[in-house]
Amino acid sequence: MNHDSPVMHLQPQGFLAAAKNIGIKDETLDMTVIYSTVRAHAAAMFTRNRFPGAPVIVGRAHISDGFAQAIVVNSKNANVATGQRGIEDAVEMCRLVAGELGLDARDVLPFSTGVIGRHLPMDKIRAGLQGIRGELRPNNLELAARAIMTTDMYPKYTSRQVGSAVVAGIAKGAGMIEPNMATMLVYILTDAELSSQVMRPMLRRAVDRSFNAISIDTDTSTSDTVVLMANGLAGAVHRRAFEEALTDVCEHLAREIARNGEGASKLLTVQVSGAKNPRQAKFVAKAVVNSPLVKTAVYGCDPNWGRVIMAVGKCADEQDIEPNRTTIRFGSTPVFELGSPVECDLEALRKYLGQKEVEIGVDLGIGHATARVWGCDLTEGYVKENAYYTT
């Protein structure tokens, strides 16, 4: 499947959305509601951070029966570390949406993203959700993608056709990202007919290949969530074809999150091969993509492959990794091979590192397992974005 040429603008049947400004942010969109006209089978994965946000706690409980019908999201305020009041506010958001749409409140999933440690402005949320049913529109998911943004530079939306059905996904996330299950906020919607029991393992596999394979800054958010909803209006689909489309949507969104990392100017892909097992391959790949020294070298177009050597070598518990087995390349150009440096054109390497997409390859020469992860370079922009985040 072509990961670089997604089919755009397809949207699944039966999903309506509204996006608006309710005054949490100054002028930009800060609230969205996504609604399925019929109750949908649902599956989700949530952050493993030990300080989960109140919406995560409520969302876990609500989706435990395998169903959902609406999603409500506010941006700028994360409703994290806000105690019992935060829980009550998340529950109230669900009740407000349920009352407007005539649903059971447990079929509503609440989400908040933004600054940690501040209570939600519930007066604005109550006023903003009043009459929301009349604001819901079909084919409105791209606007919803814009409404869930925080420090994102652009909205993230993509879709794929699977038989008569469509799989569409929107995402937000640009910082506080090295997921341990998912990433920031991702909503995947389909009109395919699938049970939650079938979707759960599919979602786990797709997340492991995509959102669990990205890192911007090594920090796992308190609010990370991926939700998959299937309302069945397009009928049954071939399961393998659906999982391929689901994975493709997730990988596209994951790459866009990495590409759009705070302050980033380049998408960095690290491909590890020749590993003992998939766990080792991903562990080494993450060590490289997370290295501040590797990231800054990529930013500065500095072909300093010694930093990659360092990052691989610091995986000290992987005792079968040895220099005389290892090969490292920048793009297709080997720079270190089986324990020795390779003579290469440094100016050509600098030119390669100046591209918008850069790949670093590591072959461990141990076995046959592989892993691919995505990240970004580290620039002054990341520091500026985060040094004054709340001020």
C-alpha cells in the first residue's frame, strides 16, 4: 500500500462533526464533537503514564463495554492532575453531550488537551455545548482535526477505502511524545461492520507499528489516546484488507506527527535490521531516534555518524551487539561497516542531511528482526516552544 499518497477527502457514512470556538482559546477552534448516527462498536488504547488525565480515567470506564457513539474534545486545557473535580468535570462533559444528542452518557468519550494542572472552564464548556446537535455536519472531520490542535502547525487527517467502507483518521500531537501505547489524541472512524472483539487486537497491532514507533522528545503524555469506532453502516469488509487500511491510516498519521514535531524541520526515520528479535530492533532504533546528539546533527546537516555509534553502543544490556557485526548508513551510503569507517563523500552526506526526510540505517548483523521508527530533528524552535508554554 502506498504510504506517501493517501486518498484524501473520503469520509465514512454516519459520522457528523462540529467544531467551534467557545472561548477557551482566544480566537481559534477549541471544541469539537464527533457523533455517529448509530451506536458504534469501539476499541481504544490509553496512556500508561502514572498520572493519567481525568478524561482518560472516565474514557476507560465508558468504553469498557465495547461501545461508543460520541466524542467530545476541548483543547488548551488538559484536565490533568485536577483531582476529583477533574473527574466530575469530565463526567459532566459527557452528560452535556448526551443530553444534547439523546444518548446514554456512557456512550460519550471525553478528551482534553493542553496545559496540565488547571481546572476546566466549565461555564464556557456548558455554554459552548448548548445546541450542539444543530451544529453537527457531515463531511466535517477535517475541521474537527483543526479544532483538536494545540502546538500542531497543521491539522492531520487521512482516509482509505476498504471495499464499500471508509477508514478515516484525525490526530493531534507535536510535543510530549514518546508513546507507550498510542500518541496524544487519535480518532479513527469507519462505517465498516466490525465487532469490538475483532477490532481490539487489530488496533493493538496497528498502534505498535505506528504510534508506538514514533518519538519527538522521549516524554509520554498524560492524555495519550487512540480510539477506533465502527458504526457498520457500510456493511461487512474483508478483515485482512481492513487491518491493512487501518495500519496505513495509523502509519500516515504517525509520520505526520513526527514530521510536525515542535520546532522540527525534518522527518527522521531510523531503520534497524539484523536484530535478534523485534524488541531489540525497536529498542536500538529508539535509542538512535531519541539521541539529542543525533537529532541536532541531523538538524545541522553534520554527517557525524559517531553519534549514531554512541547511541547504538549505549544499549549496554544488549550484550550481543558488537562493532565488528554492525553497519551504519545515512540514506543508502554506508559510513561504518563491520567495525571500520567507510571512506565517503562528506559533502554529499551533508547535502543528503539537508533534505526534508532523512533515514539512518543500522544493521546489527545478529539475526533477521527489523524495526522502523520515526522522529524529528532537534532545533532552537523546540526550546522556544516549550520554554514559555504557559506564559
